[in-house]
Amino acid sequence: SLFLCFFFNDTATTEIYTLSLHDALPILARALVNDPALILADEPTGNLDVRTAESVRSLFLDLNNQFETTFLVVTHNRELAAGFHRRFLLKDGVLNQEA
């Protein structure tokens, strides 16, 4: 269940408190309660250190796998984007899928 994923999963519990994501995770949990097909995330890791940004990416991928929710993540961080299943690059007003 969603509740177990956020509050009783050892990894999620550790991430909530040691990575200072405790404010963001309840918001994400509320967004997922109604089983949406799509979650929009605009620069979700913009002010985070590398380790925390990777944890957020990993969480998004885990939730995608577990709940089949699509995450559309907008980021300037190409390293972060490289870890997602599909990537698109918006350049000069043209959107292209990256290989």
C-alpha cells in the first residue's frame, strides 16, 4: 500500500529523516493517494546535494514501478535525467527524444 511505502519501508523511512526529505514526501504521498496516471515534477532536485537528488530519482523510479505512475520530471541536471527511462531535450524551442 502507499502508506506502507512511505512510512514503514526501511529505505523510505531512512531517506525521510536522514536526507531531509520529510517535508516533500508527505506532499508526494498526498499526490499519489488518488492513483494518478501522471505526476509533474518541476526541478524537484534543484537545491539538493548529489546524494539526495539520487535518492529522489530512485524514489520516483520505485514509485513508477510499484504504482505504474508516470513522472514527468523537468530538470537542468543531465546526470539526473540520464537515470530515467526516457529523456527529452528542449533546445531552441524544439523538443526531441534523446537516445
